[in-house]
Amino acid sequence: MEAAEVEFLAEQELVTIIPNFSLDRIYLIGGDLGPFNPGLPVQVPLWLAINLKQRQKCRLIPPEWMDVEKLEQIREQERNEDTFTPMPSPYYMELTKLLLNYAADNIPKADEIRTLVKDTWDTRIAKLRLSADSFVRQQEAHAKLDNLTLMEINTTGAFLTQALDHMYKLRTNLQPGGSAQSQDF
């Protein structure tokens, strides 16, 4: 899965907006949305929220976890635990990126939030690399990856599968009676 595909999935997450227009309920394949009334909060998929924001038709309300104090707690918990801690959203990184790119004016302390989420991401990726290194060194057959997000798996997945494939080839060529090929011409 490509990063763009993960971002596409993240755009299906519901966010709250406050529209500045009136519109009856709209019927889409993915479900009904609305009605839209000025000043009344309504939940819509992120892709629609961004579209409406770009056309200056709404104000976005950041998710409740997108708060400096909560993100500081999450970052510290992630730094203190050896295992991966649950994230507030399975798409926390993508949501942060999209919301801060398109609606930073609606998010209090946007720069601090960007830094905290990036710090958390960096901590988790470093943990993931250490876990992968330990996994490969101990020649394990399987691993348990609890609390990882799709983007985190996507980031290291290609590297890890290639490394495991190379290890498999090396092991099968080194085993006695294996299918080691001769280099005779």
C-alpha cells in the first residue's frame, strides 16, 4: 500500500465542521450527510471538510485529541513505554498533516501541535526500527505489532519484507543439503 492510499483512507475519517451555509441532507454512496445549518456543528468526512474549507464555506473544529496538553501526554507516554502505545486516531499523522495544511487558522497552537505530533512520530519510528533490528538479529519467525498505524507499517514494511526475504535466501543457501547452486561454469 502506498502512502497516498493510506492518506485516501484517512480522508474518510469524520471531523466536525461549522458551516456558514444552509443545505438539506445530501445522500452519498458512503452515507447521508447533513443537514447543514449556519453555526450548527455537523460531522462530515475529512475530504468534504477540506473541500468546504477551501471554498470558505465552513470552519473546522479540530479533533479533541488535537490539543497541546493531550499531545504532550501522548508523546511522554510513548517515550516512556517500551511497547507501542495506542494512538488517539488510527490516522493521527495523516489527519494532522491535512488539517494543518488546509485549516491551520482553525487550530489553536498549530505549530506546537505539528511539533508534538512529529516528535511522537519520530519516537514511534525509532522504536519500530529498533524492533525490526532486534527481530532480524534474533532470527524470529513472527512478530506482534500492536498499536501501529497503517502509515507506520507502510513506512517500514517494504524495507522489512525485503530484509526478511534476503535473510531467507541466505539461510536456505547455508543449510546443509539446501538448494545451494554451484558457481561452476
